[in-house]
Amino acid sequence: MSTQNFFQSELNRRAYLSYAAKSFLGVSILPWVTNSPATGAGLGLNRPVNYAPKAKNVIYLYMSGGMSHLDTFDPKTSEVKGPMGQLKTKTDGIALAETLPLLANHSDKIAVIRGLTSTKGAHEQGNYFMHTSYDKRGTIVHPSMGSWLTRLDGRFNPTLPGAVVVGTGNQHPLSGFLSTQHQPLKVGAPGKGLANCEHKGFDEDTFNRNLNLSKNLDQAFVQKYNLAKVRSYADIYEDAVRLMRSKDLDAFDLSQETQGVRDAYGRDKFGQGVLLARRLVEKQVRFVEVQLGGWDTHNNNYERVYERCDILDQALSALLDDLHKRGMLEETLVVLATEFGRTPDYNLNEGRDHYPKAFSCMLAGGGVRGGQIWGATDEEGREVVDGITQIPDFNATIAYALGLPLDEIVFSPSRRPFTLVDKGQPLTQLF
């Protein structure tokens, strides 16, 4: 089956099941909303199900280090603003910091969540919590959202990875306790294409002969020790070969874009990573994360936030414009997230310190109504005074946009039950 036919049949299957359950029966026939003990409903969660999701893919932009909410999406007029000014946008009631002038022109496309709060004030724990909705523990690694997506809803392109992570370090949870078939592909340098995808030094026949020889040598061992780790090892080889032979492998080749398009996103690593993300979701890669570090502004906050925002503003604005022009924004959810905010008070080094008590993130596309603010902090950005949103709630909102089953239980190898976003409740009001 071709990639396009696979994609269309999967959409038709999902649409038919949802429509039949809702229109003809009045209840859902889908297993994740029954009262089976194998579902979260059996645990009394019963969270809302999106029967008609618009989002098919996610581009997830992660601001590693703790982005200052006061200097980006939640600017203030009190003394805590420091030297930072405000910008009016094209949408009444939405103001952004002066660091995001290009994004101000896209305010009608974005939903800003200003009431986020976290219990994690350290980078490693906060990063992990934002990616998984669970506390970091030494005994288990929980899956990230991209891996949950392919586990619960499958791939749309059978020859490309279901999820890709661009520009991350070694702390990403990736597929966690899920099998390796849900492991995101890590890409270090987006402008260099995908390395090691050609079998140099021998022809196709020789490659196939060697591959079959390896399978035959391993067959007896695999049959005798039918363990998850053994199967995973074989799955890695199969996925690698499938990727090498994919007709869509050119999605990783940014040289196929015009110089003007590449310049529009910014020639830095992050900008080119965001462009790569757009190319990948065009080929039905379902979840692409791109990371931008450097937000840990304990020193010289004003200058450093400006420098980071120059990179972010250009790439994010180009992405929203590009997706809109290509007719892809409604089916692509764009997420901007970070592990926590920064203190309203400047320290002695003219920086802002960690502040998980209140911060901001952003959503666009994927059925989210643009031109809105959800939640609010007080006049100094210290306390959430309206629309408090926990990290699992934010992640549940992403899952809701995708129509994922929030209450379906998946068991870890130790037979412990987990759901996608723990007990998070989606902000359905945003849609």
C-alpha cells in the first residue's frame, strides 16, 4: 500500500468509527471509553473524548532552560518588567513583549496560556515533567508525547519514523518504557540531512544477502529467547532498513528548499530545524520536536532573552505563515513549551532565576481557536489568578486536539498501569 493510500485509509477508519459511535449509537464503541477495567474509565477518570479531532500532526517547539514569561508572552507594566517594553498586536486584548515583533502579526492564529504552574523548579525534573506529565523516578522512564501518539494512534507514513526530535541533548525521555518501534528518531544537525542512509561499498544484492544472513543467524536465538529486548533489537534493524528505502527520505534534505524559504526561517540551527519539521509533517511524520536552548537567564536576562527571541520570533512566524499558506495549519498543532518561567525580580547579576509558580506557553492551529488568552497572572506575574493550568492539563490539551484516548491504560514492562497524561484534564474551551 502506498503512503498516501495508507494515510487516507487510516483517516477513513478513524472517521467512520467516530461517526458511527456518535451518530448512530449515541455512545462510543471505542474501547478507551468503556468501563472495562483495562481503561482509565475503570479508574474513575472519564475525561472528555474528542470525536472529531482536527490535528493530525504536532510541531513541538521546546524552549529549554526556562523561558521568561514576563519578557515574552506575559508582559507587565509594573516595575518587574525591567527595561522590557510591550507590543500591541493585531488582536484586541493581546499584548506581547517587544521581543516578539513578528509573532505580533500572527496574534490571530495563537492561543496563549498564561496560567501555567509547575511543582518542578529544577531543569532536569521540570523538563521531564513537561515531556511526560509524570515525576522523574529512578525506577522507570515514562514515554514522551510523540511516542504516546504512535502507540495509541499509529503512524500515517509507514516508512518514516512516527516521531522525530531535533537538536536535543541526552535528557529526553524519548519512548520511555514503550517498545523501540515508538522510539523517536533523533536528528542532531537539521541542515546535513539524515546521515548513514546509504549502504556504501556494496550493491543492493549484497546488502540484502548480508541482511538475510544476519536474520538467519539470529533466528534460533530469537525463537528461544522471545524477550522484549531481543525483539526490539530486531525491530531497530527493520525500521532502519525501511527508512533507508523510503521514497520519502528526501523530506530530510533541506537543500530542496529555495534559498528564500531557508532564509525566512533563519539560517541558525533552530530555524532550519523548524523548517525540517514542516517538511516532515508534510510527509505525515506525526510529531516533530525542535529544541532551542539558552533560556536559563540567571545573568543579563534582558540581552539574552532578546538574543533567544530573535531566533524564536523569526522561525515561529515563518512557520505559522508557511503552514497557513500551504493549508496545513488546521491539521497541524503548533506547540511552544518550556519547563518553567523566571522570577519577577531581577537578581544581582541582572538576571531572572527559576520560577515554576507561574509561566506561559502557546498553541496554534490544530483546531485551537486563535486570538485568545487563557488564564492570567497578577500585575507582577507572581501568582496565577485565573485559569490555573497544571502541566498534565496542558499536555492533555495537546492529546485532546489529536483525539487521543486520555483514559486508555498502557502497562509498563513491570505491569504498572499508566495513562497518557496521568490525571490531566484538557482545556476544551480553547477549541
